[in-house]
Amino acid sequence: MADNKNNKPGNGFRITSIIYILLFIGFGYILFKDDGSELSGEASYTDFKEYMEKGYVSDLVIYPNMNTMDMYIKPDSAKYVFGNRATQPQIKPMLTVGVGSLDNLQEFIDQTEQSGTFTGKVEYRKRSHTFTDILISVFPFVLIIVFWILITRRMGGGAGGGGGVFNVGKSKARVYEKGQSDRVTFKDVAGQAEAKTEVEEIVEFLKNPKKYTDLGGKIPKGALLVGPPGTGKTLLAKAVAGEADVPFFSLSGSDFVEMFVGVGASRVRDLFRQAKEKSPCIIFIDEIDAVGRARGKNPAMGGNDERENTLNQLLTEMDGFGTNSGVIILAATNRVDILDKALLRAGRFDRQIHLDLPDLNERKEVFGVHLRNIKLSKDVDVDLLARQTPGFSGADIANVCNEAALIAARHNKKKVEKDDFLAAVDRIVGGLEKKTKVMTAEEKRTIALHEAGHATLSWFLEYANPLIKVTIVPRGRALGAAWYLPEERQITTKEQMLDEMCATLGGRAAEELFIGHISTGAMNDLERVTKQAYGMIAYAGMGDRLPNLCYYSSTDEYAFQKPYSDKTAELIDEEVKTLIAQQYERGKQILLEHQEGHHQLAQLLIEREVIMAEDVEKIFGKRPWASRSEEILRDDKTAPENAPVVENKDKVEP
């Protein structure tokens, strides 16, 4: 889709360029029209007679129709006529003199010529008001007006768009007109079948409203698209407009917010006025939480809040006394918990359409969309790519496809191969490989033992994520990483969380057991474990001494005190310490039971730097708790080349 032709950036550039040229010419004329080599002014008829008698006058130019004349002074006499103004030699000093009677003037000139005090030329000319004279008299005023217009346009550009300071309250929405050949449709939105079903009804109403109104039904006035970043909320809204083929007003919630009082509300009014003129149409407000935050929870506290005034106007326009027939409002946010309840009530946003991260089948569809324009090799398996990207959003998958194409081009390939996609996932999830990072032999051994500890525990814990690859090759800030293929669960049990926590602590436990000292390499592990433990105790109600209690509230955004007492806080701290200590000791016990295999795994890591799940299986045997994911990967021997990183070791200096 494209913006209106009237809003092309080139038009504003040309106008601004013309204004600058005019200003340059004007200032140049003012500066250089009088180069300082001439003196001019006015004189009385009495002064004229005096200068003539003293011999100061060189020439006379008389304008009979104007009753004026120009009296030119001799350069060496200019200092007597102009005084301090004649500080340097002048070329043609001149004074304008008013003439009462031309006969008397001619008689006086004849007398001075006879006496010898005037020996110059006398010339009669006819003067008219030429275009140049008019321009010279009017140009300064035109210059001031043009300069003022330029200043107001500049002021308007920062506060109210290109319309100038008087258009500061105008809507900044971009309008996509109907009938565009390159419009987005539902074919461009992969996955999200449930969300598309919801919005298809809006499209159907815009195309055939009589079908619903005959039965007494009313189409929802607004739909709120909710979901994590990158799930396709904005794309789905554009697809709705493309399918319905109606005008589409697109803007961000921050476009309403302004430092000037009343500007936001004015823009809301102007937006709905334009929408009513083009109805049926769709208004899409992206990141509506910028203006729709719950009132009374502003951290600025007190005073007249311009954002709240804008929200009040938006609420009034969406469901006030006026009718907005044919105008449907779509909005998107990933922070629905902080929106004002009045904005979410029925009659404004009647529906909340949730867009979740795509599952396995939806990821296949998303890959299909983004691979359309990429030249693929025959060895690229979309199913494999979808299995190895759990938790990826649509935007992440688009990034993987683009990164794979860039990697293939970097290696001068004609087509994008499977290895390019695997390297792209490595690059995006794990970071750039640091081939130049220098490590001592002791550091390399410590990292190998650390990563082998993770691999060993994940192999023998029932609910730990299936291991795919272990590496001690530095990537990003991570000195080593264990790669897993996590199962896509809808809910997580306490036993699953405890096994994951124990596996995460395996690196620190291996350092303490087999090296005799601990390092800063486990900082990322400890951070994740601590957050998980506090979540289990304080939010999920999984504590032994604080069972079935949740101290989390999604509505108290600016809570200034904890929702529990200091004594309860001590209990939570104690429970967290006990829980982590238990899993740490459990991990150490498992490592001691499989000490020989752990050492073999660490030595293999030192030698090869990267080992796969098959190498671990040769040391420990088949995993006792094989999952469906592992069976799939075992069938496809190429799969272990990659999987998402779920655990990194950051090297943090103490």
C-alpha cells in the first residue's frame, strides 16, 4: 500500500527549496544593492542653492513630471555636504531635491553658469513608476512574510506535521486508499487461524452489512489485537483493510501524545471527522497503550495530564452521543493489562483477539510465506526448520529467512541451502561466533566441565528438555552453551520446573565437584534459577510453607509496597533458598553417580569443541526418558545441527 499522492515527501522538499532560494536572493539584494561606494539622501531647495553657489555640484538630472531633481556632488566636496558619512572617496554622491517652479530653477541655473560656480551638465528626464521601483518598495514586506511562513512551517513540522503551526491539532494518520494493487491480504498472514476467523467477520460486514442488519445484529465497533511482539498484529490489521478494500487510517498511539495542552484531543476529533467522511473505513491504532493507559496510575502524579485528556476524548468518540456508523476501530498492544477498563468495555472494544506465538504447524505456514521470494536448495526441509524454532514469533522467522539469504550471499552461493538456515538460527539465538577469543587451557577445561554438567543432568532428569548439542565455542557474550529442543507445553508442573532448575544448576555443581572452585561463568544460570524459584513460591503457590498463595497482581502497575508483610517476605526468601539448595544437592548427587561419563564428555568437548546428542548417547546409553521430539531428531540425523539456546553462560567479571 502507498500513501496519498498529496503526501509525497518530494512536494515539501521542493517548496522548502524555493523558499530558501527566495530568502537567499532577498538577503543578497539587501546586502549588495548598495556596495558602500555611493552616498545618497535628500536636501532642501535652499541647500541646493547654497551648494550650487559654493561650486559643490557636478551634474543635475531634472524630472519635470515629478517636480524633483537629482543633484550630484563632486567627490572632493562630499565631505562638506555629507560630513562624517563621507569617510572614504565616493563615486557618485547624490541628493534628491524637490522643485517648486521649473522656470525659477532654470533661471537660477543660468545665473550660476554665468558666474562660473556651476560648470556641469543639466539633463531633463521623464521618470515613471516602473516594475523595479514597485518591487524594491514591496520586496522587504514580501521577504518578511516568506520568512514568517518558513518559521511557522518549521514549528509545525515538530509539533503538528507538515501542515504548519496552525495544523498542530490535525490528525497525523496515514491514509491507505482502497483499490491499491499491492495491498496486504489474508494470504500474506500465515498461521493465526483463530484470529483470522474473528476478523473475517469484520471484513464480511464491511462488504455486506445488510446480511447482519436484517437480523438486527450490529457489528462490533472495535477489536483489540493482543499478543507478544512480532506475532503479526499490525500485519493482520492491514490484511483486514486489504480484504475489505476500504480506506485504512493507520497511526500509532504516540501520535496523539503531545506536550501542548489540548493537541491530543484535537487530533482524536480530527481523525474521527476524517474517518466519518470516508466511511465505511477502518482506523488502526498501533501500540494503543501509549494513550490508553489506565487513568489515575500516571507516575507523574497530579496536575493536568494531557494523556488522560486525550484518552477521555478517544472514549467519547468511540462511544459517545454521536454515531460512527461504518467506522471500525482496530487497535494493537502487547500490554493489555495496563489499559483503562473504560476502553475495554463492550461498546468500544467489544472483542479481544489474542495472537499467540505460533505452534509447530503455524511455524510451517509462516516459513512458507517468508520463503516465497528466496531461491531455495532442494535440501531445505521446512518441517525441520519449524521443529527447531520453538518459541519463535513470525518476526523472528522472517529474520531467520533473511539472515539465511545473507549468509548464502556472503559465501557466493546461487541458492540458499539448509546449512545457511541452521547457521542463521545459530546467529540469531546464540550470537556471533567469536573465533578470535583467546582462552587459556584452564579456562577451556572449566567451561567444558561446566557444559558437560548441564548435558549430564539433562540426560538423566525425566522432565529436562531434550539435549541437542553442546558447544564451548564462544558466541556473543556466552563462552559455551547447551542447546535443547524444549517441548511446547501449555502448562508446567512443579516436577517439570524442579528438573529444569536442577539441570540449570548442573554447571555450577560440576565446577565445585570436579575443579574444587567456582567461577563467574554460572551467573546467567543463577539468575534464571533465582527468578524461577521466586516465581514458583510467590506467584505459582508451590511453596511448602506458603502453599496456594499468589502475590502477583497484574493491575497494580505502580505498586509502592509489597502485597505481603515483612515476615512473609522472610518466609519467601527462606523457601527460595531451601528449594535451590535442594536441587543443587540433587544435581551434585547425580553427577557423582555418573562421574566417569561426565569426565569422558568433558574431554570430548575439549577435543572437538562441539558434540551432538549421538555422542552423549554413546557415553551414557539411550536416554531413559526419551520424548517424541528426540525420536523425531533421531530419525533425522541432520537435525542436531541446531536448536534454540535455552541456557547461556555469560562471562561476568566479579
